[in-house]
Amino acid sequence: MLEQADLSGLSSALVGRSHELRVLTRQAEAARSGRAGLVILSGPAGIGKTSLLQTFLNSDTCRDMTVLNGSCGEVVAGTGYGGVRELFGSLGLSGADARSSPLLRGPARRALPALTSGQIDQENPSASAAYPALHGLYWLAANLMVDRPLVLVLDDVHWCDERSLAWVDFLLRRAEDLPLLVVLAHRSEAEPVAPSVLADIAAQRSPTMVRLAPLTRAAVGQLARQVFRTPVASAFADRAATVSGGNPLRLSRLLGELRARGVRPDEEGVRRVAEVGASVIASSVIALLDSLPLWVREVARAIAVLGEETPELVGMLAEVPPARVAQGIAVLRRAEVLAADRADLAHDVIRASALEPVGAEALAELRTRAALLLSDAGRPAEEVAGRLMLLPALTQPWMPAVLREAAAQAEGRGAPEAAVRYLHRVLEAEPDSVPVRIQLAASLAETNPPDAIRVLEEALGLADDVRTRAMAAVRYGMVCLAVQRSPEGVRVLEAVLAELEAELGPCPDPSDRELHTLVESTLLIVGSDEKSTVAATLDRAALLTAPPGDTPAQRQMLAMMTVLSAMDGRSAEQTVEQARRALTSPGGEPEAWSSLASSFALSLADEVEGSLGALDRTLERSQENAAVWTFVLALSTRALVLHGAGAFPDALADAQTAFEIVGAEKWGSGSALPQITFATLLVERGEAEQAETVFRAIRRSGLERYVLQYHLSLMARARARWAVGDWDAALALYLECGRSLDESRFSNPVFAPWWSEAACLLAVMNRGGEAGEMTEYGTELAQRWGTPRALGLAALARGAITPGAAGIETLTEAVAALADSPARADHAKAEFILGRALLKTGDHRGAREHLRTATDLAQRCGALALGGAARRLLVTAGGRMRKMSASPLDMLTGMERRVAGLAAAGASNRAIAEALFVTVRTIETHLTGVYRKLGVSGRTELGAALCTPDIPEGPRPGRESESRWRR
């Protein structure tokens, strides 16, 4: 063994930090009692953050708590989920047998891509991996908190990647009343890898901020006594504090050097403090390393470059035999250059000092060799990329390929920010590369869509091959759709499609034909988003021949042609035929986009059962894949379908679930459909004022530009105004809806039947004569579309504004048509209006018959406002009917109905939370409200309390609505 001088005493014991320890202790005790906490610890290099954290974690305070502790580092700075792997590494969840761990039961299994540094098979490679990984990590943390409180400590988070910090943010947003303490420590003077995410975390929970100040003179004196083991003169302690700045790392080096030189801590030693300090503070580590044999210094530098690695790799980089590497590590550990608990340098300051004498050119060569060694050892590309990212330039041809592979791995595990960093470096080496730009844009689309558009514009300008431009244009169009710039996407797609058609000619090969179909179907998707482009898109779709639906692009084309056919309102039969083909063509389940579009079109054609079946399957798949935005869109769409079918309680349950999910997500403020759908159902429930509150909270700008959301919002707002008695405002909103639909050439009579509802309103206002033109217009559209619901609404509008026997005859026609449709609420409304008309003519008996039917239908639909009005009119007509159900069930919110139904079917609180993308605490809160409103003591009594056809039952949201609209 190599002889080595005694270098003990060079690190500071923890002194002067009692206040900070008390703060951490209080936060840990709060976590024990179920109050989640966040502590952000900061200070300059060497101030003692790590020592403070280790003392805290080793104290009795953390006994009987699950503690996960990790540290980020420069060598792997910014690697996707690198911070997460540091935290969870001690759990052993990255091996081949990780899937069998009880900690990864249920949705926690989705955390595996984040926990494993190598390539991992995706359950659904086509879906975005970002949310599933966050969701899985949340449930992994929840599993850890089942038995005991959880403490997560992540040191040096200025080196931490965005995805790991995004997960911390994700966790804290759902951490209310959880036994959780999160401690993040960072160097105050360092520029973070992910400054915006750190700022979000600091802003959202009012964290406890702990800023470590320099040691006081008293603390310096105490530390000096520990080092010298003798009384310390006050002047000596004062001078040591001044020279070191109270920085514990500098102070410990200074005191160690003074003791090594034989300086005593008395009055005579005071003058030596400044003399020794001038050279020691800056060069103590360098001097220490210089005092060691050359081969030990090479081991230290290899570790500084590689980080914690195997002796074999360290030896190969240092050109030292592995057996001597172990000796060198022992020497460096005794010198406190290496950490006591791992084969890595004890501090980033030591790392910088160890590499400083190497020189920039030699350091780049050393890092290049390290990257090659890791690559030759079969390490994942992301691990190799960490070393390449520290190079000033990519000088060898193999480097860009490694970074592109690393980017693909990062994207696959849901870490697009890391992928963006890697690909930006590749572009420095390959500035004209179109494939790299397309790959970069795919990652930017999730994190910075405007930048993705800029990069794709560059790719479109650089690409010489029209096929490459076509792929770039498809991605460009979809990103434009996401950032509400659809017209720009339409212009690019149209131009590229024309180029593609000129290049391919009339008989393209199968791959080119599929590319052409993909571009054209994407053009239909993007072009149908805004009113300014939808008319031209309708014209284009009318000229197309429907494809067989044998490929993904063909199914996407079929789905979009189905929607556009439904919007045009010319042929319900053609719409249904195309939708069914899009949903049932060979080649597996359709993409979510195709499924949503086809189910929406089917519902407009009165094919409610087929629509709900497709939506149920989409919901089930989105739950399995944790595709939360698809889940929200499918829930909102199903709520609209159920609303049209008159299944209001089920629709409200879906709508409120979607509404609550987007309310808990950071991206939720940019949505509109869940809020519009929820408000629509609130009006039907008789809560128009609450609906208008929901409308006012919508933050999506430029809503008037969009084809679907704008007209749905106008209809819901008009109904709300009508419900509160503001008839003029309601009429103005209906008329604006009609004007805007006409501008958009959206001619389907049942999507937003403004003409029918406006005619009924004008009849109530005794201005039925003004409704003749709109009623004639709506009747023409309804006859062309030809479904029972459309024809019934047209007859309802005509009958409402026609006085006398002719009006009653037409209203009777409306009742018959709507009774033959799936639109139960519209049927109830027609019965009500017919009963009211009969009452006006003095036919009390006939009025009572229809008003009683209206009341019964409205109650079964959950249309509380309509049912109340029908019952009051029935009483006026001399009828007798028990008061509409005062059942406590009517007091349940939509989300409470959903949760109660799942709980009654046997699902646990956790299973319900997993299925609905909310926390267990949220489910507990909803169930507490359910128990109170229903007067039951627990879930065992829920089944009996929920024995009503209006209440959702069943084990999972994706199966609840099947065929219930028929009841």
C-alpha cells in the first residue's frame, strides 16, 4: 500500500447550522402529520449544503421515514430523468426484474422509462411518453407513502434536468395532505439547467427558503477548536473568518493547512492566517493533488471526467491497472478528495480544481476518450452524450450519430428537453441537415411549439426532396394546429401537396400513395379547425374519393372525410358508412384522432350507440396509456353525445370529470372544450349562473375563430341567458351562432340547432312571426340530412311559431319524430311545448297528457330545469303529479356521481383515482360529500342508495355509458 500522510481533519464538522436543522426538522414533523412541504436550500459553493442535508437525514428526525436522497452532477447535467434516477436509484427499480416489484404495481409501472437509463420497450410507441412517465412516478411515490412518510432530497439541482424537476412540480401540485417532504438544494451562483421549472416549483407552494449564510465568528472558533483540539484565540478565529469568508469548505482547507504547517491558533498564529490563506484558498486542492504520485493524480482526473464508474473504466481512461485504481481511490478518500460513500469526487469545487491544470485541449481529448470508452462498453447513448455535451465542438464523425440516438432515447422516455439539447449540438456540426431539424421539431413540439415551427420552416427551405418536404409539412401543420396558427399550416400543406402530386404522377407506388394520403388527410385536419379555412376544406373533401381504410393514413382520411361530410349536412347515410369504415377497417384500432372524429360524426347522424362504443374504446385505451389529453377530449366528446341523447346525469359526470382534470393540469388553461361542455350540462341542471362562471374562466384566446368550440359555446351561452330570463341576449347569441355557421359553411342541422331554439324563444317572446325565415332555412337543412332528430327539430320550430290547430298538428309531428330518435331531452321539450300549446287552446286534458309525459321524460333525462317547468304547467292545467324527485341523488355533482358509481361497483379509492387521473385525496373528498348528501355511513351502503337508472355504475369510466342512453 502506498504510504500517505495523515490528512484527516480537512473537512468541517457541522457547526453553526442549528437554526437550519430546526427548520428542516419542523418540516419533517409536518410531513409526518400529513402536511406536504417543500424546502429550497441555497448558498454558494462550499457553504455546507451537502453536510447539512446529510446531518439532517442521519438524525432521529428521519427515523421511520422513507428517505430517498440523490445528487445531480455536471457530468450528466440535463440528461432526461437523470435527477429522478439519482433519487430512486437505491430502490433497485432499473433492473430486468423491476416490473415485478410491488412498488411498480398499477400505473406506477409507467415510471420504468424514467427509472432506466438504457433503451426500454414502450407499451405504446406512438403515444407521447411525457405524461405517462410523470403519472407513473407520481404513483410510485404514492406507493412509497402507503406505509410511512416520504422524504425526497435532491442536491445540486442547478445541474438537474427539466423532466426530473417537472415531475417534482407534478408531484407537489398533487401533494396536499400527503406525508411528503421535498428538499431541493442548489448553488446560488450557478446558472440552472432548467431555470423556468425551478421558478415554477418555487412559485407554486410558497416553499420554505433556507439560504445558508457564512459561518459566524463563533462558529469559526468552534470549528477551529475541533481541528486544533486546543483553545483558540479570539483574534485567530476572527482572522480565519475574514480570510475564508465564513465558507466552511474554504475554512476547513485553511485550518487543515495551518495545522499541517505547525501554526498554533494563538496570538502569534494570527499573522500566519493571512499569509497561508492567500495561497491555500485558491490552490489547496491543486497543491494536495500535486503532492500525490502521478498515477494517483491520473486516477483523480479520470474520476473527475467519468464520475462514479467501475475501476476498469477509470483505469482505462487513466491508463492505470485496475488493481492500482483501487489503491488510488483509497488514497484519495483518505485525503477527502473522494466522497466517503461513493467513488466520486467529494465536491464540484474539487472536480474543477482537479481538471484546471489539464488545459482545454487536453481536457477535450480526455472527455472524447471517456465517451468512446463508454460507447465501447455498450453504455446507453444518453450516458455517452453526457460527456459529448461538455466538449467545445463535435470534432469526430461518430459524435452526431450518438447524440441523435441519445435524442431518440430521451424522447422515448418522455424527456423532450434533453432531446432538444442533444439535437442543437448536432446542428452545430451538421448545420444544413433536414432530418435533424425534423427530429428536433418533434421534440420542440412538446416543449416549445413556436420554435418547432421555426425549425420546420428552415427544414422546408433546405429540403431538396419533395418527399422530405412532405414529412416536414405534415409535422408543421400539426404543430400549427396546436399553437392556434392553423391557416399557416394550411398554406404550407397546400403548396407541398401540389408539389407532391406533380412529382408522383398518376400512378404512385404504395409508399408514395400513403405519403400523399397522409399529407392530404393532415390538410383536412388542419383546414377544418378555423372558420377562415374550413370552406375551402369542405370543397376539397367533396372532390375526394373515400379510401378503403386499410392503412393508418387512409383511416385518418376516412375519419376526416366523415366529419366534413357531417359538417356539410348533405348525406347522413354516407357519413355513417364512412365512419363505420374508419372505425372497423383492418389494421388494428384507429388512432385516437380518427376515433374521436368518427364518433362525433356518428352522433350527429343519430347513431348514438356506435358513437358511444367507439368513445368507450378510446377512453379505455387512453387510460391504459395515461394519455390524459386524449382522455379529456374523449370524455368531453362523450358528454356531448350523451347530452344530445338526453342522458344528462351521465353526460354531467363525464363533463365534470374532464373539467376537473384540466383544472389540475398546467396546460388546462389553454383548453376550451371541457369547460364549454361542463357549462352546457350545468344549464340543463338548472345552474345557469354557475355555467356562466365557467364561461368567464375560459382563457383560450380568439375563440371566435374556431369552428367547433365557438359555436358550441354560443349555444351554451344562449341557453344560459334564456334560463336566467335575458331573452334578448339569448336571441342575439343564437343569431350570431347562425351567422357564424353560415360563414363557416357548417350546414349540419343538429350540431348547433340555433334556428330551432331561436324559433322557440321567439315564440315565447310572442315574436314568432320573425322566425319564419330561419325556420324555413332549418327545415331545408333537416330534410336534406334526414335523421329523425333533425326532422323532429324542424317540426318543433315550425309548430312553435304556428298558431292554432296547424301549429298543434306540426308539434304532434315533432313529438312523433323525436320519439323515434335517440334525443330524449328534445322529445321531452317537444312534449312540453305541445302541452303548452294545447293549454292555450283550452284543451286541458290533452295538455295534461303531454305535460305529464314531458315531466316524466325530463326527470329520467336529468333535465331538472325543463322538468320543473313542465310540472308547474301541468299543475296549471289541473293535473296532479308528485313533486319532481327531491332525492338526495339530485344534489350530487357530476364528479360525485362518477366516483360514487365506481365505488359502489367495488373500486377502491386508489383505483378510482388512477382511472380518473386525480389524487386519492380528491376521491376521498368526493366520497365524503357523497356520504353526507346521501345520508349513508360508507361505501357498503352506496349500492342501495344508487339504485336509480340515472347513476353511473361499473368498474371503469370507459364502460359506463354503453346503451344507457336508451333508458
